[in-house]
Amino acid sequence: MKMGELLQTTERQLEEPNADSLPVTDLIHLEKELQTTLTQIRSRKTHLLLEYVKGLHEREKMLREENKLLEDN
């Protein structure tokens, strides 16, 4: 289930008038799904940040080389 769908499903279930009567097993299942989704989101965020940092390092290297060329001329 995608993050948005999971959040909508969870909201609907918890906003129902009988949400207090949800079985513990349903709540545990929702909690596990939310934990799994949160882990996936954190993993994706980490991956994107690492890619961004890698790009910055490459740009820095390129600028240093360009600076060196300019200094040599």
C-alpha cells in the first residue's frame, strides 16, 4: 500500500465513531504498516540525501579543477 493510501485508510479507521472498539489485532496491524511505511520513507530520504551529497562532491571537484586551470593560466 502506498503511503498516502495507508494514511487515508488509517485516518478513516480512527475517525469512525466505533474506532474505540477496533480490535487490538487491527490496531497492531495498522501500527506495523505505519512502521514499515515510515522505514521505507526514511530509507528513500537517506538515499536522496546521499545522492544529493554525492552530486555536491562532484560539483566541488569540478570547481576545484576549474579553479586550478584558471590559476595556471
